[in-house]
Amino acid sequence: MSIKVKIVSPEKVLFAHDADMAVMPGAEGDIAAMPDHAPLMLTLRGGVVDIYEGDVVTHRFFVAGGFADIAPSHCTILADRATKLEDLSVDDAEARLAGLEKSYEEADKMNVPALDILMGKMQSARAEIEAAQSAIPGMSL
Amino acid sequence: MASLKDLRARIGSVKSTRKITSAMKMVAAAKLRRAETRAAAARPYADAMRRMLAEVARSVAGEGGQPALLTGTGQDKVHLLVPMSSDRGLAGAFNSNINRTTRNLVLKLQAEGKTVKILPVGRKTYDFLSRDFSDLIIDHRHLAAGKEIPFSAAAELGEQISSLLEKGEFDVCTLVYNQFRNVMTQTPTEMQLIPLALPDNDNADGAQVAAYEFEPDEGTLLSSLLPRNLQVQIYATMLETAAGENGARMTAMDNATRNAGKAIDRLTLKYNRTRQTNITNELIEIISGAQAV
């Protein structure tokens, strides 16, 4: 018994394969899509999606926020931006985080929705740095 | 009557024109293939997005206080038009179709007493519209800075449109673009972005439809899906424009190459006839000269 897992970014389909479980970073906590999961739609925060076959993680992707559509037989992850973990770059993410922190300092503190968006982006960049570091060879999953 | 030298020069120049147009045709064909691949690659995301959006919107349908991106401002006074053309010319009627459609739409809306604002995308439509409607243009951008259209280009435009809506700058937003039917045909199409025309729920397996749960609640999910959906729709039309531009250019250049070939044939015939007439004339002169002696 397995589910069809699909990870798509606006530009292309990154991953489409059967798997036993996919763990994704939901906005309100990590969530695992498994066969016969109740239908659920959720927003994602920045973080790592783990694809399991049996007890083994076969694929790891970083997603910078997005949406997921979980159904009993399939799971579609719509990522704002998705990268294979090993292709991430710590330096790029740190540069992006520095830029975001700067614009957060300069942002209008009364404009709450805009601040929320910036906070989300900063969280995503931090998660990306963490994920990139964890993917450096020699470190265990 | 043109001299032989003039004809030779003209044949030479038409031949080099033909070389250029046939090279442009080859380049457009290669770019078209790439643009089509990219458009196909972007489709799964757009499809999944549409499905999710339809699902969420269905569950909040009938509730009040829905986001303006979905329902608009409830008014119909100020129209924002976003015509989308290519940055370069020499693509047949590709850009002039967009320009004509946009101009007619502007005049029609103005005749109905609406305020019109224009945000052209692509250099060709901006150049054209800034002649007639320069006071209506609020901003403009190019279709693509580089070779390929990144998603971020569509995201920026989408964010700009969302923030204009928040500021109450317009009530209805319509995109005018060339729909890519096939390599030969691109149809200028008007697509209303705001208020959003929701797709019918085409979810085939009706059994599971009813039971979706949402996290966070429907309203929050909807308000984060909508801006994304706007960007995705813009991105899809950008990719279609890129593919259509190259398709139109390929067709136009194919015609130009064929016409150049015909012109060369005609000129060569004329050249040979002229040459033969000249020889005949010289012969007549020699013979009549000899007879006179």
C-alpha cells in the first residue's frame, strides 16, 4: 500500500513517485501523508519534506512554503520554491536572510500583514540554512 | 529599364535578406520548442492550484467577508487592463493584434463611462499604447529581462496588482494576451483576473470531495491561495506569450523566406531577359553595320 506523492513548483514537477509516507512541514506543525489519510488541505511553512519508503528516507526536498493537498491515495505538494536538499547552498540562504532582516528593520511596524509576510520569509530562510547544513556530507540524516 | 548591374545588386540584396529571415525562422523554431516545454512543465502546478482553489472556495461559498481578490470590490468603475506583448517585433501580427484588441477595449470602456488604467507588459505594447493613452499608463514592465521567463517575474507583477487592489486603485482587472492555439494561430484573448471567475469543480471522483478538512481554517487558506493563484495565472499567460511570439515569428519568417525566394526568381528572369535583349541588340547593330559597308 502506497500513495502517489507529487512535489511541484510553479516551474516544473520535481518529484512524482509512489512512496509509503511523506512528512511535510505544515504551517501549524509537521504532518505525515500516509495511505488512507483523511482528505486535508493545508498551508506549508519553509522546511524539509521527507519521502519514506518503509522506514528509510529516500528523498529529501526543501520547500519554501506552499500548499499541500492530502487525499487517501495521493498527496500533492505545491511548493513556492522547491530544491533537493543536496543542491541547497548555505551562503545563498544566509545572504537572503540578511536581506530580509534588513527590510524587516526598515519595514513599517504598523503594517502587520506585511510584517507577517516578512516573518514567514525569514522563517523559511532560517529553515533553509538549517536544511542546507544538515545536508552537508558526513552529517547523518 | 534597369541596367544589368542594378539587377545584379538587387538580386544580391534579396538573397541576403532571405538568409536572414531563414536564420530567424530556425532560431524561432528552436526557441518555440523550448518555450513549449516550459509551458507544459508549468501546467501541473496550475492544475493542482485550480483544483485546490475550487475546493476551498466551494466550502466558503455563501459566507460574507470574502477577500477582494476573489469577489472584487463590489464595484465596476475603474478598470485595470494588463495587455501582454513580446519585447521584440518581426513576429507577424502577434503584437499588433494585442495592441488593437487593447485599444478597442479601452475605447469601449471609456464610452461606457468607466475609468481605465493600463499596465502594459512587454515593450511592444508599451511603445504602442504610450502614443495614444500615455496618461492612462500607470506603470509598465518588460516581458523578460533575459532569455527565459522566471516565475519571479510573474510573482512581482502579481504582487503589484494585489497591492493596487488593496489601495483601491481599481475594481476590475483584465489581462489581454495571445492565447496559444498552435504554431500558426494565436488568438487575442481577454481574461478577467479580478474578480476571479472560479472554475467549475471538475473533480472526477465525487466520493471524496465532500470530506476535505482545512488547516488552518478555510478563510486563511483561501486568502493565501488567492495571491498565489493570481501569480500562477500570470505566469501561465507569460509562458503562452513567449511560446506564441516564437510561433508567430516562425510563421512570419517562413512566409518572408518564401516571398524572398519568389522575388529572386522574378528578378533572375528579368535579368536573363535583359541580358538576352542586350545581346540581340548588339547583334543587330553588328549585322546592320556589316550590311552597310
